[in-house]
Amino acid sequence: MADSTVSVKHYQNGCVASDSLPLPKALPKSDSAASWLVMPGITDLAVHSRDLETEAAAARASGITRFCLQPDSLNQVADRASLVAESQSETPEILALGATTRSLQGTQLSDLASLKNGGCIAASDAGTLWRDSCTLKRALEYAQSVGLRLHLHPNNAVLSEEGCAHAGSMSTRLGLNGIPSAAETSALCTLLELIEDTNSELHIARISCARSVALIADAKARGLPVTADVAIHNLVLNESAIDGFNALCHTLPPLRTEADRQALLQGVEDGILDAIVSDHRPCSSDDKLKPFPATKAGAMSLSVLLPLTLSLIAAKELSLESALRALTEGPAAVLNRQPKGTLWVDTTSSFTVGEKHSLGSGDNSPYRGWTLPGDVHIISE
Amino acid sequence: MQTPFGTDLNPQLNASGELQHFLDTDGLNRDIIERILDTAETFFSPVDGKIKKVPLLRGKTVANVFFEASTRTRTTFEVAANRLSADVLNLDIGNSATSKGESLLDTIRNLQAMQVDMFVMRHAESGAAHFLAQQVEPHVSIVNAGDGRHAHPSQALLDAFTIRRHKPDIASLSIGIVGDILHSRVARSQVHALRLLGCRDIRLIGPQTLLPKSIGELGATRYHDFDRALEGLDVVIMLRLQRERMGTSLLPSQSEYFREYGLTQRRVDLAKPDALIMHPGPTNRGVEIAADVADGPQSVILEQVNNGIAVRMAVMSMCLGNRQKEAAHG
């Protein structure tokens, strides 16, 4: 991130995140806002959708000018063709991710060349499990040869089997099958060895523990072509959020310890983690109306990605510069793009989540009712 | 951090802090536990020590809904409801509705429409009872008869009741719980209950594969060496070890397990001379406990079963009694 253009310039009552961003001629409500921010539009690398129009509207209303659509969206699997027709929407720009394997089963490769030719910007495993390292290695090799970057979740299928929560204090107390951090780190080590061996590049999706941040820092220091991201809920919540069997906080990877959360924040601060993503996964109410282990993992967080990040900045858990980089040019660079559009944000105005606008095409926001900062307007697309 | 939407940490207590569901010993307090144990004492006849029939739940309907097989727990809950004069429905759900694809919630809603006042439920998923308590109509009580590996609170309290009858000062006791702690809902509920009753020396004993690292945070000490852990114990609670765990990566073999963690007379002699030997049943003789120990003079295993009836009567009558109090005031 040495060539970052995020360099915040402060004005009276406000700041601009980049020299290259033009100050808008007329600032909306500039007189009333005690503090404002002009920043590039947000690129969100991980949106799962049940209804594209709903998710697009939620994105637009919350400053996300571009998002990647995960290949398990819209009740389909993008293993032969892209789920998004070209120019489906200008803002947000919706970029399709193809499925790495057929039906996302983790065994047989998808038609990756066809997916690329059909407009997929990259391929993702959408958080599904890989059954063996050999398929993983071949996926990296094949994707490399067709020029498609992979976005893979490090998760050891055997170590995480039947787990639904971080293996630690809370899962032990609640009697839930745990997913140890080693399920993530051992898979991550395998991935890092494989990309070194195959000379391929990789985006590591959804890191959740401290040790993974250290492994990625080391890989980057060695010059491996890797980028990585973290879901906003792993930065905001920890394992205690599932107390009382709160299925709205059942996520994959799971919410881990407070020490892990702190290390992830530091990873964003240091630029080791390139992007903060929403990992927006809308579920129906039936998906969550079950005993905790039987519920579907996922939380809706598209519309609160920026407000939650602003609250982390306000709590001094992240610096403005690092947070903005991880929402804008970091994720854009993972896609070999520049950030899209410009936002004006009134950072002092607050709202109650769920009252302002749609949260997405599901019923599973753990943030409903929270008071969060950020009134956002897209001022150029 | 603001509290996530949908968090209800302790639905088992009503606004006045009284029991309305019985989900777990975690989240109760010493006062409620002692009242349950004291109430259970009142059901024993002072004349012959037998459990009396009382009219406390006349006109109430209790449904025993077991999604997992059980003999002892289900039968004692049924006997308890009968002794309280409730109407009892026994539903073997494991073989019917859910196997046809009906969700847990739909099954319970249908039964609720049949005017059931209380569900006694066992389910394979941790958190099932907690989940249902948040979904049923406000006048309906849920009693957890075991959910996954999370909690089995009535077993924990009947054990506490049994201990208290023999050794009234629980706070001064050293109590060991031995075996498959990892998968044991009984052990979790026992640790919470014994801690709330003031017990300071709770020893959890087993190989590391069955003894999760963070279990110590519940307020117990972990031991891998059974012989060493037995020293000074007042109570030894053996857990049932499911045979399907043998020969997996959890445990090498039945014979090795018995050598390391089986309770033999030689080991009983390492504990205090008057130590109580307990087991929630059903026992696997020769797997976790030797037959002569299970039947020996220090064993109170059969007493536990009988005490289970009185403790379950106490729990059921208190939950529905508090409901009636609420309705009367409300």
C-alpha cells in the first residue's frame, strides 16, 4: 500500500480523503453538518444476494458504488455462467464472481474460462469447503492459466466439521461444536504454500483470527502476491455476541475472541488486510428460526458497512486513513480497479438501523436498532 | 459494542426474577436453586419417605416431547407430572413429525394449539430449549430435559439434591466429575449448579480429547490423572461414556479407557472413605464403572433416580405456579 492515495486533508468542519477528489461545488447540508467527509465510493468484495434489486438499492443508499456478487446468490450457483448481465446497473456497479467448483462442492472445477469470458471478474468458493488440497492446487493452476483470480476462504473442512461457533469459552459454555482457529490457519498455510508452489496469485477471503493476520503479514513480506480481507462483523463483534444462542450472530468464519478482533483491527490499520467487506448474507426468517447449530450462517451488513466503520473510527479503534483505504482503494485494487464515484458523508448525523432504509433481502441483521453515525450521499457516480 | 439485536440472555426468568421456564442452571441463582431443592423435600412423606401425590397441577397439561431417546428422564418426568395431578401427553417425536420434514417450531406450535401448558423437551441440538422458550406463547413453559451437549439442568439439581441429603454443606465439599466432559450436558449443568451452591473445589477429570481447554473458565479445575484427582474427594460423579466414541480419534479403546478412567474399588479407596459414588445413568458397567462399585455401599445411583421425581415435581410446579401468580396479578 505504499502508493496509497488516501491522504486525508482537513478543512474547517470536514475532510477530504484524497487529493484527487474534487471538492463538490455545492456540499449538501454543508452548513448544518458539524463534520463532513468527502471520500471515494466504497467497493464491497463480498455480497451474497437473494434479490439483486433489493441489495443494489441498499448498496446505493449506503455509499457502496460497486460490489462483487458472490456465486451462490439468487438461489443459483454461477458455475457455468455469470449471474449478472452486463451493465445491469451503473451504480452500484455489480461485478460477478464465478464459482470455483461445480455446484460449489469443492471437488470438480467449474468452467472457469467460460466464466471469465462471460464477464466474471474473479472466482470464489463463497465460503464452501474444499475437500482436498489437490483440487485446490489444480484450481489455482487452472485459474492462473485462464487469467482469473481466485477469492478463497481458508477453512479446513475436517477441523471445522459440524462446528458453528469459535472453539473457545462461549462455545464451551453453550455446548456448541467449535471451529478452532487452527481450522483457518492450517488451511491458510496450505494456501500460501500452494500459491508459492504454483506461482499463482490469490485473494484470501474472510480472515477471522490473530494468527492469520501474522501469517499474511509474513507472506506479504516474502513478496507473495496475496491480498486479504476481513468481514465487518469480525471487526465489530466478538464471540460473546452469540451468548443466549443469538443465531443472528451465527457467522462463518465465526466471531472469535476479543484478542482476535483487536488483531484484525490492527491488521487493517497496518494495511496487512487490504479490505473490509460486508460479507452480506441475507437469510429468510425460517433460516434463523431454529436451534442455533441448525441455523444458516450469515448476517446482513451491506447497508451498515460504512456506518459501522465510522463507529470504529469514532471509538478510535481504526484511523480514518486506514479505514477509508480498506473500504475504497484497497478492495478496488484487489479487482485491479480504481475506486468508483465520490461520496459526501455527514459523520455526525446518526440514525437507527432498520428505520432509515432497507437492510437487504433478508431478515437477519444483528444491528437492527443500533444507533450508528453516517448520512451518506453519492455526489458523483 | 451495542448489544446485538435478538439477544435474550436469560428467558427462563420473568420480570420479577422468578422461574418461568427451566432451561439451564447457568443463569439461575442460589436462592432459586435452594428453593427448588427445598420444595422437592416437601414432596417426600415424613411417614414413609415415599413421594406423595399432590393436586398442584390439576387441570394443567404437560407434554413430554422427546426428540431423542430416553428412558429414565422421560419416565421420571411422566411420574412427576402424574404425582402433581397434571394431564400428561407423551410424544415420541423422533419417529414421526420431524422425520416427515416438519420443523421443530411447527411441531411445537401444533401441540401448543392443543392447549398444552408445559413442554418437557429433549432435543439433539444445543440451544433448542432456549430457542423454543423465545417462540412459545407467553403462558407456556419450557422445561429442558436435555439439549445437545449444552444443558441437563434437572439432572444437575437432582444430583445436588442427592449430595445435599448426605452431605448438607455443599460449599465445603470436593466434587469430581469424570469422563466425557466435552459431550456432556450433565457436566456443564452440574458445574454451574455446584458453583452457585458455593462449591469451590470441582474437579473435571478425563483425557484432553474429552476435556475442552476453556471448560475451566466455568469455575472448575481440569485433571488428566484420575488417581491424583481422587485424593480428598467427597463425591465422585461418573459420566456415561457413549460406546460410539471408542476407537475414534477421541479414545483409542475401551480397555485403555477403563484402565485410565474406569472407577474400580481400588480407585474408590483413594477418595475419602465416605465418598459418594454417583452416575446419571444408564451405566456402562465395565466401561466407566466396575459393577461392584455401581452396586457397592457407597453408590447412591438408585437414590438419584427416585430423587429425580421430587426435583422434577419441584421444577414443574414452580414454573407453572409462577405463571399463575403472574396471571393473577396481571
